[in-house]
Amino acid sequence: MTRLAAFSDVHANKHALDAVLEDIARRNADGVICLGDLVGYGAFPNEVVAMIRANNIPTVAGNYDDGVGFDREECGCAYIKPEDIERGDRSLRWTQRIVTQENKEWLRSLPRELRIDVGGRRVLCVHGSPRRINEYLYEDRPERSLARMLSGLEADVVLCGHTHLPYHRRVGAVDLINVGTAGKPKDGDPRACYAIIEMAAEVKATFPRVGYDVEAAAKAIEATELPHEFAAYLRTGGP
């Protein structure tokens, strides 16, 4: 395997996941991996879990998967504004009520990391960071901070999600790749995003953007008790 497709942060958006999986199939990737946060914010948590399970896609646990699977009091999303805290709590409680016990059991079984070999390179797959499931690794993080975190991991490539913002950054001898979000964009582009990682002489990452029926996904949210702001965010690709 030398060409890996990786996606993350589907957030119960089955319309986006459908489109991403179809696009991956057209690109003939050698393998597919999911970096977590299947549930939360969107209207179709059970359907998304069923799709991942039916396709046998290796998946690491995201913080929202953990929060729902274990019925925790909070999802580890690091909200700051009171209105975000309130909406986040409503989303978590709704999702915990909707997700079946069988799917919660499956979410609890997800590993915190996966290690695979791709084209002779050691690839470490996590949701937030190698240290914490809900740590945000933004592209502008200082080099020294990232270098300390990535040292000693015995990995040539580290794949992560959680920030919903894709990038590829070389840190010393390690390629750090954030694959973005399949189901809840935050960069002003409503399309789904994932990563294709090619292992050749150098590691190369591209980030396909995939159109899908955003309006159907947004209207589905508005038909539930979820905060309607989440529907607006899908339409605008933010905040």
C-alpha cells in the first residue's frame, strides 16, 4: 500500500460521508482510514456509524465518539463562549439519546490510535494529537512545540483531525498531516474534505473537496431538536 485515503470529523453527516466514500472509490486508494468523530452536531449518527461499520473502515476514537459512547457529561470540545457551551450540551445530550446501545458499545471499542505501514513508512493515526484525544494541533503551532510532541513516537507520518482545518507540515523528520473534516467545515468552504496521502520519494498530501447535498443535511438538522445554527454552519462552511 502506497496511497492512503484518510478522513475525519464526519459529525453525523451521512450526505457528506456518502460523497466522500464515492470520491475515494474513484481515486483508487490502496487503503482508507477514519480519524474519528463520527457523531455529534448532525442528524444521522446511527447511519454514519452503520456506514463505517458496513465498509469495515479502520477507525480511531474521536472525543465526540468517546463522549457519546461512554455517556460522558461533556464531549471535550473546549467551548469558550456561553452560547457555544449551551449548543454543544444540547447536541451531546440529543446524540446520546439517539445513538443505539449497540452503536455506543462499538464506539467504546474504538482505539485511541492506530499504527499502519504505508509504502514502508510508519504511520501513526490519532484524532486530536498523539498525547490527547481532544488536543488541537493547528498549522501555526510553533515548530519547537510540535517537534517536542512528535519526537520519540517511532512514526514517520502522523495523521490527525479535530481542528477541521487541513494542512501538511514537515516537522523535522516527521510529516504531520491534518486531514480536515468530512462533515463540518470551518474554513468557509461548505464542501466535504479529506486527504489522499502518497508515499513516494517524498510524502505528498492532497485535500480533495467534494460537493454533496448540503441543503438536505441542513434541513435534516432543522427537523430535529439540534440547534438550528448547526444547519446554518453547514450552508456557509463555518464558523
